[in-house]
Amino acid sequence: MKLTSHQNMKIFIFLLLSSHFAFSVKHSLKYISTASSGLPDFPEFVVAAVVDDNLVAFCNGNKKIIDLKHDWVKKVLEDDPHQLELYKGLCFQWEPTFFKAEINGLTQRFNQSGGVHILQRISGCEWDDETGEIVGFNQFGYDGEDFISIDLKTETWIAPKPEAVITKLGWDADKARMKYNQNYLTVIYPEWLKKYVDYGRSFLLRTDLPSVSLLQKTPSSPVSCLATGFYPHRASLVWRKDGEELHEEVDHGEILPNHDGTFQMSVDLNLSSVTPEDWTRYDCVFQLSGVKEDIITKLEKDRIRTNWVKPSNMTVLVTAVLVVLALIGAAGFIIYKKKKGEKEDFRTLILVLKFQLKKCKQASAACISQFEATVNAVRLRACES
């Protein structure tokens, strides 16, 4: 299956967000290198430069192009050619070769053959423009788990997994590698970060307030409070009852980036035990760092946006037919597996059922509800086997 460029970018954003590094309130510069194997339609090597959680440069090792995201970033590189040379090296020269060799070595070390594998590195620094404190970091992750990271205080490498000990011992003995890292992480990168903040001040230090909406899929679904379009990312979104923040019956989503450099977040409120008369006691509150006034959205029925339509009798009939077809398909799959003398793979079975759901082009609430009941029945059968 060939992936579209949009799908490739979605995969990259997922990898970017999955990295185990918490964003700080201080200024930060991060270089995120990602190498992959087993994904024929995804670039083998990509690098992203991120300043204060904003993507400022991106390169695809396959296309040999460095994409600069802002005019002020172009100006930085024009005035500092050293950075541009680093980008070229990271994207097209020594880094792709290094990462490819590391993935090949790690697959052997983990006794892996084939499949999809991801090696990722996050290096850079944080700078507190008030205290002047600088913290450098350089860490690697393999297949979604921490692999090895630098400790600048002890001048050693930390190996959280047994398979990383070999790498740690080799890198601990390589004093030139440590000195190189110390120089970049505590001297060169902070200088570059300060230059980025200076050149991009109007963009990086801006404040954008969000639009806040109340959304609900069906009348029985939780009400989601969505705030989108805010900057910076240092924000909170909560549900309150009678002015008190709720910690139960709520589900907080993560802060996610929008395509325009702003952010979005949501928090769901379960109303199954709340009477309509009590709705007015609830409100959603958005708070943005550096902004005194909160954005308060009262829970009112007229404010809720939904695309739910009450199903007609014909829709219910079609839904029933689809569920029956799904059950027939499930039963056939189980019989086939038993004839083969194999243990039933219920995870695969659930995927088969979900594929059947795609036939329901108009995914009505009734269709989804009955289909979920079918899937739950399959899961129950799995527990009984």
C-alpha cells in the first residue's frame, strides 16, 4: 500500500509527539532525527528542528531538500552559515549513515528479523532567559522506548535497557565523543537558540487566544470541550461544577499541534449521571499562561455542536443487516480457524469486524452502538476461551 504525503506527515507528527521529552516553559531548541526501516513509503531518514515547540526546519533525506518554515529562520541561516552546514550534515551526510548502521546493529542485538523499526534521537538545549541556566540533552529511543541518554554532569551515558550497555561502554570510553557533545549541547546550541529567539521574537513570544467549542457525538456521549488555535502551548482546560474543578467523570486529552503553529486540546465530561436541570452548574474553563482573564464556556444545550441525526426506521434495518453480516463473517472466521486447528486470534477477529463496519457509509449512532456491542461480545468470547 502506497502512503500519501499527508499520511507520511501524520506518521512523522505521531513520532514527534511520541518522543519521551516533556516540553519546558523555558526556551528550547531540539533537533529530532528519525530513522526507519521496513516502511517502504516513508522516508528512511528525516530531521526536524524545533524552537519553543515550533517546527522551524524539516528535511527529508530522500529528497535532499531542507524546508525552512519561516522567513526569520531563513534570515538566521543567512547570517550564520555554520548552522546551515550542520543541517546539511544532519540530513544528507554523516547522520543517515550513522543511523542506518545503528538500526542494523540493534536489530541483531535484539534478535529481530524484518518488520518495522524506528530509531530516534532528540538533542538540544533549554535556556532560561531570566536565570541564564542552560541544560543540554541528547537521548536515543528505539522502537518507542528509551535506549540511551547522556549525563553531562558525570560525563557518562545512561543505559536503561540491558541491550544498551554495550553502546554505553563504548561511548563512555570515547572521550572525544563526550567533549563534542558537551561543546554542542552547552555552548553552540545555546548560542543558536538565543539567536532564534532574537530573530523570531514577534512569532515565538506572541499570544493567541483560542476558540472554544462544546461538541457531542450523540445525546448519550460525553460532552467534549475543545480549545483550538492557542499559543503558546502552556495552557490548561478543565471542567468545573459550581466553580470547583472536577477530577472525576472527566477525560483530559493531550495538547496537540495545529498546522498553523498553534495548539489544541480537549477535555470530555461524562453527563450520564447529570440531570438536564443541573447542566447550568457546569462550565469549561480555559487558562493561557501570561493571560489574566480565563475563557469560560457554560454548559448549555444550545451551545453544543453535533452532527447526530435521529435514525430512521430504514437506518435501523440497514444497521441490523450490517451487524448480522458482521456476525456471520465472525462466525465463519472462527470456524475456519478451528478447522485449521489453530487458537482463535481474537485481535485479528476484531479487526475483521471493524473492517465490516466500513461498509456502513453513513455511520449512524445506532450503527456504531450495535456494532460496538458485537465487538464486545467477541471480546467476551475471547475471555471465555
